[in-house]
Amino acid sequence: MPYGTLYLIPVPLADEAAAKSFTPYLVDTINSIKEYIVENEKTARKFLKEAGLKTPQSELLIHDYSKHNRDMGKADFFKGLQAGNDVGLMSEAGCPGIADPGAEIVDKAHRMGIKVVPLVGPSSILLALMASGFNGQSFTFNGYLPIDKLLRSKKIKELETLATKNDQTQIFIETPFRNNPLLEEILKTASPKTKLCIATDLTAATEFVQTKTIAEWQKKVPELHKRPTIFLLFHG
């Protein structure tokens, strides 16, 4: 029996953003699937309801891939696929596999010879890059910067150098409750002419995206505490 297909299903980035996030194909796909691998079961069930799931949720088989279960029973995640059933993979928000532990599931699916199909949907990283005005042909996503102040400052200088040397956009993130200290360090460390784009609460009603030089940001610093944010550096 041929294996099923692993569908990578993007989840909205913010509350009240469902209409901006769903495609007809995505809705058709979730109504053809009864098994899911998810990072957050509560978020996943809410998403499925908002997206127009017609199947009773009591009939769904949902595998929890949260940090507490990440190393437990991985083989169970693939039994349905091996039996020929299609399965959906969902992150807590955005695209599975992008800055997301679901990449391990995708990697194993490839190694097992399982077909992987990515669906169209919101990625905060790409949305921020699109809106930044920076180089979209050469860019690097650096993930999280070090928490230690000295190491973080050193890393910011390294990224600034790379942005200038390679004409390359440098993208990074932080845990939302650490956004303000990170921004403070960027404004203290980077050159006044370096450009910084701050993309916050993407797709939400409170969305904020602006590109300015470091010198311009220093005049009025935004409040980013507990607001999901993408930071992008580019040469001035």
C-alpha cells in the first residue's frame, strides 16, 4: 500500500486574521484529512474550526508535538502515513518547518519516502521581508540572537558587517517578552546609518511595520513588549 501524503498546513499568525490566511485549497485539504501532527493542540483545533472544518473534531486523531512530547513516540506520528492516510502538520502559528520544530517531522518523512506537500499560507519572516524594502534576493534568517548582552552585541555587529559586505538582509527574532532589551541593544550597537525594519503583530489589527535608520529609531523607540516581532538589518 502506498504511503499517505504529509501536508504542511500554515496557521494564522494572529487572532482575527483567519480571512487573510485561508485559501480554498487549504479548506478543501483539511476537510479531506482526519489525522494531524501539531505543536499546540488547542491552537490547532481553533484553527480547524475557523477554517471551516466539517468533520466532527471528535473523529480527529491529533498527535501532540509540543516540547514536552517531542522525543516521545515519534514512530506513532507516522503510522497513519504508512497505512496510506494523509496527515496534516501544523505549527502553533505560521508555516510548519520554518523556525519551527516541525522540521524534524518533515525531515523524517523525506527519509521514509513520504510525499511532502507545502500549502500556501502566512510566514512572518517572508511578510516582514516583503514589507521592509530590503534586498529580497539575498537574505539570511538568523533565528534567535544570544541572550547574553556581550554576545548579543557582538552578534549584532557581525550581522551589520555581513549586511554591508554582502548587500544582504539580516533577519532575526526574539522571544516577545525580550523584544525591548534586544531593540535597546540594536540601537546602542549598530551604526546610525544602518537601516532597521521592525515588523510587529503581522496580519493583526495592531500590525506595525516601519523601516528607518538607527538614528531615526533612536528619536522615538516603539514599545514591543510581548508583541511578536521580526527584526531586519540592512546597510545604510
